[in-house]
Amino acid sequence: MMTAMGMTAVKLGSASYVPTTATCQISDATRRRIGGFCCWPTVATRGGRARAMAMACCCCCRTTLGSNPPDFDVSQRTSMIEVRKEIQRCYELVHKLGRGVIYLGSSRVKMDHSHYTQTVELAREVAKLLDCTTWTGAGPGLMDAAFQGAFEANKPVGGLKIAREAGEWTSSNCHPYLPSEAYLTCRFFSARKHGLVDAAVRNDLSDMTAVIALPGGIGTLDEVFEILALIQLERIGSKHPVPFLLMNYDSYYSKLLSFIDECEIWGTVARGEVASLWKVCSGNLEALEYLAEFYNLPESRRNYNIGGDVEQSNNLG
């Protein structure tokens, strides 16, 4: 359809959308980079009446936003194939090393910090208690502390690494001490997350897994809330529940918990829902006892080496 101005009108239902006569200021290089689209107001005619519309339309290629430009070929996008292959490699590593406990935590915490020491202790005792593989993002900080604890317990570890963690100045595909068969360096965050989630899934009642969130920053919170949403929507734990522990060392997460309480007051979060999805622990003994009770482990397995002392737990049941 041609308009009086000699422009091609785009028919959409009962409305026709006509590009304006404004000159596009987007350079050819930029247009190629964004796939040939630029957003300009258009004039929509409905029943013979013209009115201004802010519908995104390319005044240069006459293509309505949402459709592919004429020269677009989806086969040129290889990232989706690469992501799929990388997810498959993550699944294969999890299958080889075994599911277990996933630790999420800061990459910035140094070895002389109390949270590092507490994480080493927790990971060591959890690995002995559940007799499982310890999984992390294979980065520095508290992720490294979890590995150190597993090594002290003489239990297996697995890592899904990303090239550069927060706080690191350089990228590296290699882990400083893990053997190559114990970790995978991921190019895509989505593949890494798929792998970590898969490592925590319980396919059988005999599987003993968990997700443990340690103090952390943006990346940790991203993973924490994504996994929390998956548990909420029963994407994790639909077959067998998976314990999720939030380690509130030194009240680190207390303000976050207060914010969630505020959300309940505003009505954006159902009252008590988040509290039902995870267990907030102030210390390692509380976390160990929760896991022991969750998996109904006998007293003979509850000998914890906490703070340098061996503690025999009291049966909370």
C-alpha cells in the first residue's frame, strides 16, 4: 500500500503504520550492529484518521520491529548451539563426579577473614556428614574455602568456572590447582548455572545434596535468588526436596532478611513463603544439625569438629 507521501504503509490488523518523513540519524555501521532496526515514531491510520504512534519501526528498511530484517538468517547465530553444547558438558561433569552440595559465595574474601575460616570448617564437616561431592564456581574467595574444607575431609570436589570472577583483573581458563578432570571453564553464565543446579538435584531419596549460600555480593545474590525462585516454582525439588541454607555469619544477611520482611508488608511477597524455602543459619553447628535432621542421619554420624573441638550433637528430634 502506498501513501500520499509515496511511503509504504505496513498493514497490521485494521491499522496501517506509516514511517515518518524524519531523516534517520543512525549510521549504517550502527544499524548493521543492531540488526537493521532503528526506532522512529510512525503515523497510524485507522478508519481514514491519522494519529501519531510511537510504534517502533525502521524508517530506513520499512520493517516493523519484531520481524526479521530481509537479510537476517537465524542460522548465523551460533551462540545458542554453543550454549547447548556447554550445558551438555556441564551435565557430563556432574554425572562423572556425582551430585552433592553447592556452595555460593564471594570471590573477594581473603584467607585471613573469619568467613573464610568458617567456610572451610563448614565444607569439611558437611562433606563428612553427607559423604558427597563439594561443588562451587571454582573461583577464589569463599569458593576456594569450600574446596579446602572438602580436601581436609578427603572428599571429591567439582567446579564450574567462569573465565573472570568479580575482583579479578585478568581472565583465565585454568584453575590454579584443580586437575583438569575436576572442573570445566564455562564461557556462558547460563551454562554454568544449569550445571550447578543439576549438581544439587535429587533424583533418588538416597541422594544427599544441598545448596549453601555464603556471604557474597552481586553474583552470589543473583545465584541465590535464581535458585530460590526455582525452588519456589518447584523446578528444583519437585521430585525430592533439596535443603537450601543461608549462612548468616555475623548477621551478614540480616538487612536482606529485613528487606524481605518489608516486601511481605507491601504484599509483594507472601507472608512466610521465603522462610519456608530456606533455612537461615547463624553458625556452622546449626547448619550441620539442620542437614542431619533433614536427612534423618543417625547420631553416630554427627561428630562435628567445630572450632577445633569435636562436638557430639544432641538429637533435636
